[in-house]
Amino acid sequence: MMKKYEELMRLCIESASKYRFEAAPNPMVSAIIYDEREDKIISQGVHRKYGENHAERDAVEKAGDCDFSDKTMIVNLEPCAHQGKTPPCADLIVEKGFKKVVIGTYDPNPLVCGQGILKIKNAGIEVVTGVLEDECKELNKVFIKNVTKKMPYVLVKIATTLDSKIVTAGGESKWITGEASREYVQKLRSQHFAILSGSGTVLADNPALTCRIKGERTPDRVIIDRHGKISFDYQVFRDDGARVFLATNNLNRDFPKNVTPVEFANFRDLFSKLYNSGIYSILVETGKTILTAIIKQEMADELYKFVSPKIFGTGLDFIGNLGVYKINEAYKLKFCDMEKVDEDVLIKAKFLYED
């Protein structure tokens, strides 16, 4: 039966993932009501928008006049056990008298963690946990960081040569990687609440920092300009519907109505303020100095490194001095995946910080 549960859990993950921005700050969740005897899906629910029905209630309502006593619910995240904008889903499952509940992963929210499962078990309902747990955690990695740390999830993206250069000795940087990698980055932009870049990148390239995929959301923009060096004539400051946050300590200037200045002490301070402004995930696309500071301050959660099959020999390294002088002082990461992107290679890794 486990293979069937995994199949249904994948359907939950696929359905839930479509509501990344609408559901926030809640997690992405989908629930399936399944008849094991007839091998039949009765209904599938999803949490479509913050404040609206959770996936479990949506599935129950879609099932209509149904006898739930011999039915199984499959859900990618532990049903909530507390009263929020909607009633507790664990109570609903108990009330309807389900036979079994299959859960992908625990809810990390301290108000829920384990309590929903306990409530369901205490009602005599069979509970199966840990089905595609890693995939379910990956789906809601942003929510997990948000609810446990009250901070945005931060993914840093870099594009380098095989010898880890980002600029030639002559100052050229476009284009190190191929077109397929650049299209991949557009997809990454569409999946994040904001893109972060620095004044150096803006001055050098005057980037738009938008998502060019038709029909996809353009993320908000965060520009680091601590000393107020750049004018508001650059593309990143245009009023195109996206919010623009200027991280600066120079507040003695007039700001356009679409630009919000954010004074900050360090990146922990900045990211905390951005989180409180509804920025739940950040894609970092910046140069060496800011990237080094973010990693050194242990603010990065994940690294995507696009590697081009080129060697410069000399030029600018992608990262600066992290203060590592001994091997055991190195910043540690965990390799998660590696894939070919046309002629390039994409390496995915997550930072492992000591608590």
C-alpha cells in the first residue's frame, strides 16, 4: 500500500505547489480523500489562499455527502490542531470519523508540531507518517524557515567558470553561462518573493531584475545601497507593480513613492525587517562583496551554482575572505542535487550551520 500512498502524496505535492504565493504565509498543502477498497480518489482539496479553507476542509466539502468511516485522507503536512483564521483541521478529521490519515511530514509550527497527529491518534484513527517526507519538507522549506526562525528563506545564485571566476581579468562578465542556464534563473525568480542585488551590479549592468517568463509573477526587488550611491534612474527603481526596497543608511534624500527605504545594521537585521514586510523568500543575485557578507553572517540557506565549462585563469573569484584559516573552520554545505543545464552544470547545496 505504501507505493500507492507515495503516488497520492506526489499528487498532493504537485497540486499544493501551484499556490506558493497565494497561500503564504501559510504552507502549501493539498489533501486527498481516498477509498482504499475501491482504489478510488473521492476528492482532492488544496489551500488556495491565506484565510480561506485549509486543504483538509476543502477536500471534505468537495466529497459532499460521504461516509468517511472507511476512507483514508492523504495530506502532505500534519493537520493543524489550533484555531487560526480557520478551525482546526485535526478536529474536522476526528469529527468526520476517518479510518486512516497518511501524513507527509510534521508541521514545524510550535502551535501544531505533533499536536494534530496526537489528537487524531487519540480518537482511534490510524495514522501513517513520513510518506515522501523529504519531498514534503522541500515543498515547504520556505514555510519551515519562516515559522521556526521568523526570517525569509535565502537562496544565493551564482554563475561561474570551472575555476570559479565571475569576471575576466579584462572586466567582462557576460555571458559566462549559456542561454539555458539564464532561462533557468528566470524560473527561479518566478518562485521567490524578492530578488536581492547590490549597487555595484546595478551600476555595472543596469539590470531589470524581472521575471521574463510570460504569465509568471515578477518578484519584489531589494537593492543594497548602504551609502546612497545610485540614482533612481536605473531600471530596478521603475514603477512596474513590484515593490522596491532600498536597503540604505542614507535617508537624507527624496524617495520615489514605489521605493521603500530600509535602514539596517547587518543582514540579519535587514532580512528580519523584510520578513515583517511580507518577503518570505529571497533570491540573491549579487556580486562578490555582498555574497561574501551574507554567507559570513550565516544568512544563506541554499546555494545554486551554475558552472560553465570555461576557464579564465585570472579574474574575479565569486567569493571573498570568509575568515577561514583551518579546514575545520570551513563553512559546511550538503550537496542536494546536480544536473546538466545544456552545456552547463547546476550544483545545488544547502548550508549547514551549527545551532
